[in-house]
Amino acid sequence: REQELEKALSRLGSEFAERHQEVIEALTRGIVNKILHDPMVQLRAQKDIDARNQAMETLQTLFNLEGTAQKV
């Protein structure tokens, strides 16, 4: 998100970026949070620890996040 935000702000020009950076940052953060909300709710609702760990491993693989999460 941050890398894409920086690219977009640089394309918009420094005057626009300085004036609207906070709004654009809030917008991108909101979009990411909205996209991740339901999957995170489902993951947290999983009572079976083994199933939750398996789901977390799958997410790590899908999003190339190896080594970033701890088992529950």
C-alpha cells in the first residue's frame, strides 16, 4: 500500500501531494481495511486451532508472507 501510495503521489505532483496526502493515505488505508475485514473476522472466529493455523499458513503462502506470523 505504501509503495503504491508513494508512486501515485509522485505522479500527482508535489503541490497536489502535499495538500492532499493525508486524505489519500486515509483513503488507501480504508480500502485495505475494508478488503481485509471479512477474511480477518472469519480467521478469528475459527475455534479449531489446527484449522486456524492451517488457514494462516495458506495465507502466508498466498501472499508471500513467510516468517511474518506466529502460530496461535
